[in-house]
Amino acid sequence: MTAESSAAAPAGTDVSGLVPGDGGDGDPRLVVSGTEVARYVVRPDLDARHGPRPYLHPVRTLSGTPVTDALPADHVWHLGASLAVQDVDGANLWGGRTYVRDAGYTWRDDHGVIAHTGWRDRATDRLDHDLEWRDRAGRPLLRERRRLTATPAGPDAWWLDVDATLTAATGRDVHLGSPATNGRPGGAGYGGFFWRAVAAGEPRVFTGDAEGEETVNGAAAEWLALTGVGPGGGAYTLVFTGLGPGDRWFVRTALYPGVCVAYAFDRPALVAAGRPRRNRHRVLVADGRWDRAAVADRLAGGPG
């Protein structure tokens, strides 16, 4: 471990040139047991309508199977694994059209950006940095500290931990909304920690006591698993944990494969002034198709 990776840099300090493993393009990589498992795109050069924000892509299993998609033709603003919310005090920080009550999805000049502002720590198994969630005029709405870590979970899996603390930057409460809270029916409460998966065919999704998109969408289960086949034929399983108070699972498998820890699934959420909102998400990225018993066993600390 280098000296610069073992000691945290002051907040707002960019240490991008100090730690190896950025692949030559400035974007850091996460490594588990000598295997690169994820690339973190920190400053994407994207159209404002695509919701520019840092995102993880590609994320891979230990055997190399890709489990994320980015810029897909059906929803170009879906960016691997990322944090994004469609309505942050009226600013669209998700990308795409904005859902407007009594009008439906509408293209509006309301797109903001989630911007990296400085590194605190960078190493091959952890990334720690500061961000700002800004409206279309560049005004900060939220400030965030985000920590990503990658750790082994046996010979066939690894853990991704995402710890994100949001603080109001406006001196007042900041409201988080979704198409559902703005009037869209059908359980479209997306916005939060979103994972756009990649799969050949429709993947299977289940919790400890339910299965299928229609059943698990909107659930508050302790964990949720998505199993599918990635490009090249490799089977994989993703196990998501980390719902906070009031959060719900937003899930799509038929239209596209995606899982979201939704912060405002059926009612607006709040980042109160002077009271940070801490979000802690954990994803098990595994090779193979796991069933309910295998997932429960691993989460309980079973073999591997």
C-alpha cells in the first residue's frame, strides 16, 4: 500500500495522480484478489440530458462476466451502477424526460449534474470522494460524501459497498421525488441507487418470500436477488441489500433489467437542513445462478 492510499487526503483534494490503477484514462478501478472488477467513470463527458454523474461500469464477476450496462439504446441515461434522482427540488438529476403531473413525460430544460469535487482517498479496493448535486444553473442542491469499497466474498463472489451521505447545500430542506410522486401510475418510483444490469433474455428476480417483477416491485424486503446470463454466456447473481427507512425496491425485468433502491417510491423523501441522510447499500456480485437457499445461506455467513 502506498503512503498516499493509506492516509486520507483533506476534503476537496484531488489525488487522482497519486494512486495507481486508473487504467490510463484517469478513471480508477476496483480490484479484488488481483482481479479488476469495476471501473469508476468519475467525470463522464455526456449531454446534460443524459444526467451526467459518476458511475460504475463495467462491473464484472470474478470470472469476468459483465453485469452492468451503460448508455443503452432504450434508456441512454442509464449509467451502470450510480446514484441519481429524477426530481431534486425540481431539478432532473436522472436524465431523460421529466414526468410532469397531468402532462406525462416531457422534455424540459431542467437537467442538472452530479459532479465530483475532490478525492479523500483512492486505493485499488476503496474510493472515497466528495460530490455536489447541482441544478441546471450550477447551484449546489446537495453535497455528498461517497465511499465505495470492494471486498472478497469467497472464490465465486465479491462485495460492493456504497456508503453515501447527502447533506442539504441550500440552507433549507431539499425534497426528493420520482415519477410516481409526481403522478405517474404503475409503480414507477425510481430514483436512488440504481443498477442497470445486462442480460441475455429476461432475468429472474426474487426476495426471501416473493418472485417476479410485479410482486417484488415496491417491496421492502431485506434483500433482493437478480440472476441472469451476461454477454458471452456467463451466468451471474446480484444480491442487493441496504434499504433505508422509507426506501422500497424498484425493479424491472421485462422491459429491461434494472434494480433500484428507491428513495421516493410512493411518497417524496427529504434531506432535512442540518440533518444528513446516510445511504448504505451493499451488492453481492457472484458467478453462477443462485437460488433462494444459496442466497440466504451466504447472507447468513455460510460457506464461501
